[in-house]
Amino acid sequence: MATDIALTEAKTKMQKAEEALQRELGSIRAGRANASILNRVMVEYYGVPTPINQVATVTIPEARVLMITPYDKGLLKEIEHAILASDLGLSPANDGSVIRLVIPQLTQERREELAKEVKKSTETAKIAVRNVRRDAIESLRKREKSNELTEDQLHGLEEEAQKLTDQSTKRLDGIAADKEKEILTD
């Protein structure tokens, strides 16, 4: 059976939900240095909020250290203030040319909290995927009512929408499992 336009759109939206979850989980600190935790931190650069990775190089010299080297040394204080003002809970160490962020060891309690956060984010992504499925099926049913689709075609396309949903949910679970494993192991 040829893939319907509604299913193609649904598949694209489901993939976007998976990518959004991946980005969101990437910003969760897991006790290891990961440059993506700085993605949400904005620095005031010529009056414009700018992501750190656009005004500095972020490297990982050691497993638990992020090193931020600004392209313009005058930005050191701005970057330092932006990190302190963020919700990262990290203290930047400024040595005059670079800023070092030491990622602290996570306690078991904190690891469990982060694992719950991962589950919550994953459930939100699954809800988004199910909403996409619902919208696609509504669209197909409207087309069946206006005689663009037969009842048999509608049934087949609904099954296809469910298969897409199941596949996307399985991928979301895989993404979450990988992140939980990263968080719970050191």
C-alpha cells in the first residue's frame, strides 16, 4: 500500500519528537563533561543573547572538566556571569584566558532524581507521538467521510499509523534507556 501524505507527515513529526527528546536529555548532566549542557546558557554579546558555543570554543580536556575558551577575551566575565545565572549549579573557574567547569560526582540520590526526570521527559515525548497519531487518524477519517478513501483503505492506513507510533515509542524508550544507563553508572 502506498504511504499516505498524512502518514508521511506523522512520521516526520514523530521523528521531530524523538530529536527533541534527544536534545532535552543531552542537556541533563550525568556526572560527565558534556558540552551540550551549555546549549541553553546565553551570553550577552553586543546586547544580543548568544549561545556560548557561538562566542567560545568548548572542549573536554578531562572526563569531568569542560574548558571554555572565548574568541574575545573580553567575554570571560560575561560567560562566567551567564553560567552562574543559569540553572546548571556549576561554579566556573576563570584563570584570565579560559573558564573551567568541573562537573561534580553525582550522589546516588541525585542520579535517581535525574533518572526520574528522564522518565518524565520520555513520557512527555510519548504523549506528543500519540497526539501526532491521533491527528493523522482524524485526518484520514475526514477523508474517508468525504469519500476520498474507502473503509478498507482507512483501516489499512490506521494500522500503518499505529505501526509508526509503536516504532517511534520503541525508539523513545531506547533513547531513555541509554540516558538512564549513563546516569546510573559512573
